[in-house]
Amino acid sequence: MPQWLNDSVFYEIYPQSFYDTNGDGIGDINGIIEKLDYVKGLGCNAIWLNPVYDSPFMDAGYDVRDYKKVAPRYGTNDDLVRLFDEAHKKGMKILLDLVPGHTSDTHPWFLESKKAQKSEYTNRYIFTKSVWDAPPQYRMMCGICERDGNYLVNYFSSQPALNYGFHEITHPEWQLPCDHPDCLATVEAIKDIMRFWLDKGADGFRVDMADSLVKNDDEKVATAKIWRGIREMLDKDYPEAAMVAEWCNPERAINNAGFHMDFYLDHHGNGYSRLFRYGDDEGNKGIFNPNGKGDIKNFTDEYLPAYELSKNNGYISFMTNNHDMPRMTHYFGMDAIKLAYAMIFTMPGVPFLYYGDEIGMKYQENLVSKEGGFSRTGSRTPMQWNSGKNLGFSASDTPYLPVDTDENAPTVENQQNNPDSIYKVVTDIIAIRHANDDLHGNGDFEMIFEPGKFPFGYKRGKFVMLFNPLGKDSEIEINAKGAKKVYEIGTTEVADNKVKMSAQSFAMLEF
């Protein structure tokens, strides 16, 4: 396990929307390099970089055409290596985004695989026996290739699924077992891509759709076996490299598959959703909504068992948001968001901050889809740096996506020195986290008070975090004698046997 993860706070950068240095309207790698000091100033000492590989951008780069080439719009391979080098000089790590489940339909492997003539790539993808063979349980593209067969897709129609085999063979005429040489060759091809970038200075990978490799693998047994093999490669040859899974199942991703981290994703009705997003199917809004009436037990019943099962093997990663979800501003006001972020950055595991969340960027609704974004497009708009043209993102007249046109749009410029900003809360809490081992990724964790009650709290070593997400004043009975108030949001009064908390408030106490 790379030791650096224990004190890591990641910043997710969507490269096309971060900072444009050459005036073409699209963010680039040089822009990221220029802003490394800004990211480090947040307290983030690691970056997850969304895909920068060559692509036709039917799915914003998650349709890879060449895994070993940086897309020209972002720069060159040399630029990416320079990013690694500059980050490392500042004590920062960079994770690239690995897309192992599928490629673009313009990838050279697929161009060979779809030909009628057999080659070493014929089984790199999954084709049925004939064009008339299209089992309805699979997502596939029918009748568009020279080859007599239909191919399975992992997501969009332009993303053919790579062939790692089938755990359960239901159509032996075209399904291969996982140990077939051609399926093993797919695994080796992904390992080769990983080695290529690790040798150039990458510090690891966030793995897209990590559970999507082997088909007919409901329990993900065969998929986990592949990842364990990859983890063995890392442990042997790149012991400081890290992987985080887009999986949201720590027992499978961390314990079984060997990932160092697993994202706690927003799945409707799960613990994350009930904390920070929709709430529940009965109409109760998220727990941090002042009118939410949510039950913290809906979170703890899910999270605590997962934490206990995985805490000795890896980290559950909370995130403020990512490129696939509406920003938290879509659901909560600024006061509620401050409390939510106070929780995210004081929980165990390795937290992730999505670009722009530190200044309260909006989810921009009703935008025309860009590069396969669809409903996700509103969370991918340009970073808002200052009051200049395109809010400082680009000098172009046609930026990648429109910036927020509200005259009160938050920017780094107008939020950095605002004592009442989300930016201040984020930077303050992250700084406290770094300064105290008890608040690092593997520090102890214990929920306190009766589950389901509000306010609620938890203990991490010598620190106790107390939250009152309600829209009214409240108090907590707690033996606080001798406690020191380290940080607060809102107003909190500490007495020997109770803590009074104003509406939507947070207190961190040190004992």
C-alpha cells in the first residue's frame, strides 16, 4: 500500500474545462501546469486527471483512440511528462484516467477486429457468431461491420467492449472463457498501457467502470481476479503507484479486486445520495438539506459495514462531486454545502474535490449536450477564475462550454479572500486534516450518539465532529468538559455537558 495515500487529498480536473493557455477555447495540459500552485494552495496534494488521450470525443475522451498518445488539443506526450515532473517537484501526485472496458470504434484494434479477415485482434472485442445473432440481454451494435457478427458495447454505441471473456458461457458459439489466450492478451494490453505511463511518471490510475471487464460475471469474481493480477504487477514493479476504482462496492473493489481506493458514488437511494443528493423515495431530501428530515441511519447502515470490512485493506473515497453528477449546488444552499464538505474532508479514506466545487460553481441546467455529456454537461463547464473574459478560463470567443453568466457568479478571485465562502471552509478543513494524523485516511472512526438522531456526530481519535444540518437551533448532550473548539461553521457554544448549535452548524472539538 503506497504510504502517501494516507495523507492525500485529491483534486479532480476535467482538462477541457480547466484552463486554456493557447486561446482555442479548450483547456490544456499547460494550463494545468500553470495552476498547480493554486491546486496545492487548496491543500490538495494529488490530482485525478480525466482522460487526455487521443479520441474522437464522442464521450468526452472516454472513447479512446490511442492510449499512448495525448490528444493534440491538450498538448503532447512531452507536455504530460512535464506535468508529472512539475507536480512531483511540488510534492504532488498525478493519477491518469484508465478506460479498460472499451475503446473508441475508431481505435486501430477495433478497425482490425471488425474486418472479415482474421487477425490477432479478431477476438480483442466481442462479436456474435453472425449478424442474425443478437441476444437481447446484451447491448450491441448490429449489422454495421464487414465482419459477419454484432459487437457488444460497454456504454455508447461508439464504445465497443474489450474482450476479457465470459465467466458464465451461455453462447459457446461466440463467447470465450476468461483464460482463453485472446482474452489474456487483452489483459496484457492494458498492463502494457499502464506500464507505458507509469514509466513516464504517472503515479497511478483512476479506473473507469472497473467492474465492467468480464461479462456474465454478476458477482464480479472473474473481474476481480484480473484486477488482483494487475495489483500484483504494481506491488512488484511500481509499489508507489495507486489505483482508485469506479465501483462503489468496497468489499469487491478493495478486498477482492485489490484496489487501493474505491469511490463512494451517488447511486440513487444509497448512503451517499441520502447524505448529499436526493434523499429517499419518500420525498425526504438529503440529510444536509435543512428541510430534509432524512435519517442518518440510512447512511450508517450502509457505510459502517463497508468501512469495517475494507478499512485494513484500502480506502473508501468520498467526493464532493465528479464529472458525471450534478454539482451539490443543484440540491443545497451554501450553508448546507459547507457542512457537507466538512464531513467529506473529516471522514476516513481519501477524499476527492471536484474542480470548481471549492468556490461553489453552479450546475448549469439545460445546456446542449457536448461530447456525449447530455445531462452531465452542466457539471463540466469552464473553471471560473476571475472577472475577465470567459471568467478567466479562455481568451477564445468560443469556449468549450458557456461560462456562468450570472453577475454574482463565484470565481476564485471573488471567493479566495471572502471569510464567508465555501473556499475558506474547504481550505481550512483540509489544512486541519493534513496537520493531524487522527484525521488522515486510516485514522480511527466511530459514530457517536444514537443512530437516526439529529444533530449527529463522530469521533476520530482525539477529535469529535458534530453536525446540526437542521434549519433550527439544537443541542447535543455530550461530556465536553475540557474540550477545545478547533473549528466551527455557524455558531456553537460548548458547555461541560452539552453543545448548543445554531441552525446548519458544525463544530470540531479536540479532547
